[in-house]
Amino acid sequence: MDFTVDPTTGIVRTRFIPAAHHIGFTGIAHGGILATVFDEAMVWAASWQGKRFCVCGELTVRFRREAVIGNRLTIEARISNPRPRLIQTSAAAHDGDGHLIAESTGKYIPMSTERHFQMVESFLRDPATEITASALRAAK
């Protein structure tokens, strides 16, 4: 998945199209897949906020409508409470018609400085990730 971060607002966005191998019930994406997408978007929002990789401490998802296989979803994640040791986030998934499919909240814990830099060094050298990697390498 490709995630973009608005450097001004810190909002993380991605698009996701549930495929046949994501089926939970006939024609509907499994809720665990949506939870995974939310976790990825929110961890990037939390990591960008503090310029340090984070791990999830708590994740809650509320499902509002079916996520239909083959229909594109737009996911946005943002920081709701930026504290130094616990970053709270929220996210929402909308379908192409603007309907709210699901929403999520999470609590993320920044990694130690040493572990953070191990993660940054594991990035593949790729022009598509270099801006993010550079910003995270500069973290203290």
C-alpha cells in the first residue's frame, strides 16, 4: 500500500481496494483486513507526528457498512492527542460514494531511539520513500 502524508496537517491517506482474497463473507471484506489497513495508516500518522516509529498499544474499529470486494476505499488517519509517550489517533474509511464504511481509534507508543533507527535503516533505498526516510533519519 502507498501512504501519503500531508506535511502541513500530518494527515495520512491511502486507497485500498479489497480483493477476493480479502473476503470474510461472500462479497464482503473481512473486518480484520480493514483493521490492518487502519493500523498501518494510524501508525504512520503517529510516527510522522513524533518523527519516531511507534507500535500499537490499542486499536478499536467500529464497522458502519459492508466493505464490498472490488470497491475502492479511501482511508484517512490523523492525530487526535499528541502526547510524548502515547499518541492517540483516529481514522475513517469511506467508499467512492462518500459513505462511511468504518472508523477506528488507536493508541501508539514511540519506540526507543535505538529501535527507531534500526527501523529507518531497514527501509529499501527507493526514491518513493526517500523523503520520509530522510525526515525519520533526522529524528532525535
